[in-house]
Amino acid sequence: TPIGGRRPEPAPPPRTAAINTRPPRARARRGAEVDDVLLHWRILTHCAHPQNRPVFHARFQKSIPLPDSDFDPCQRLMEDLSLERRRRNDTGDNTGSMSISSRYPKTKLIHEIIFSSLDKPKLLSRLTLLLSEVGLNIREAHVYSTTDGFCLDVFVVDGWDTEETDDLIIKIKEALSHKNASPSNSTNSSASTNQQKIAELQQQVGDSEIDWNLLTTGEKIATGSSADLYRGTYNGLDVAVKILRDSHFNNPSEVEFLQEILILRQC
């Protein structure tokens, strides 16, 4: 009933109603982001104790179907639907569903590798080389640094054939121990290994897609231990040009340089 000639305003809806009306996919994405933050926090907390460093964590993310070149997914799907329908009719089971592997002969498994330790120069290049040595292909790399001197590096990779990750962590740690046990100075054997690795990386990088006539190199803006960085333009766009010095060819610096190129080409 109106009071004093004015109708009372309705009460505002509860705040939880706004949360519940969020689309399910958005709620799932928000939940995954929270889980990632909590996981990263636990890893950094674990890494704070020197006896735990370095910290490696691996988890399965998803499978990507890889149809064969002569594989017709539409035709195969119709065949699977027909077979599945007949199977359910024969068994009386109407709850079955087809998996991705029933429609596609091959799948690629995607994993996430998280690394944390004290931050050091060239750590990213060394990690990419380590993952390459255990047979992993880096699809994405995300690098974070904390204000207290730690790093948290996240790699999305393929090349591991099972969803289980315990053996993957063991393999990575064994490869790291082997590298740490090797003498830091180059011997004939390590030089030969470097040359072999450089040849493999050069093959993965492939031919340059740059039209050198469109590239202009300007002033030097930074100098590193093995390369110089210049300001430049390419086809009218501002770019940075990194040039490896001749004295660092055929050594670990060139390996790191080629690893950086591979990561940048996948971004």
C-alpha cells in the first residue's frame, strides 16, 4: 500500500543473484584462473626453501585431434554414429558417448611445465634447451619474475605420449643433473654436441622469411654478453634487431639464440 502517497521501492536483488547469472563458461574460466594463481603461489612457496630448488611441476592440459591427411572426418563421424547407434540398440544402453579417439586415429597431448628457482641471466634459454633435449616441443612460454628475486616460468609443450607426468618430471630432472655434472668448459665432445644441436635447430628454424631489402638497421640500443640490439624498421614498422657476434658462433650462445628464434616464431 502507498505510504504518504508514495509507493515503496522494491528491495534490491541479492548480490549472489548477479554471480549466479554469469554464463557457465565464464564461471569455469574464472575458476581455472583462480586455480592457476593458487598453484603458482604454492610452487613459489615451495621454492622459497633452498633445499627444494629448482622446482618442476607438470600437468596434463588437453588432447588435440590430429586427423590423417587422407582422413575424412565427416564420413568417419557418420560411420561412428551408425555404429554407436547400433551398439546402443543391441545393448539397450542409451547413455554412451563417443570419445575423440573414436573419431580420430591420432591425438597430440598437450602438457604444462612450470619451473621456479632463483632468477638468473639466460635462464629462459637454458630451460628451452633442456626441454628440447628431453624431446618436448614448446608451443607457448610465459615468464614471470618476483620482486624478491625468484622466477616462475610456464611452458606449454607437446611431445610427451601419456597424460601421466611423474616420469616426465623424472626425465627432466635427470637431464638437468646430467648437464650440471658436465664440466662447464668446452671439450671436443661438448663442441661436437653444440654443433649437432645447432644444426638441428637451424633445420627447425628453416629459411628466413625476411625480405632483407625491407629491413633498415639504426642505432645500437643495448649490448649483451653475446649479442647487440639495434633499433630498426621493417616494411615501415618499428622493430628491434638482435645480432649475434661472430665470436659466439658454434658455441652455446648460438644454441640459445636459435632457441629464442623458435619461441618468437611460435608467438
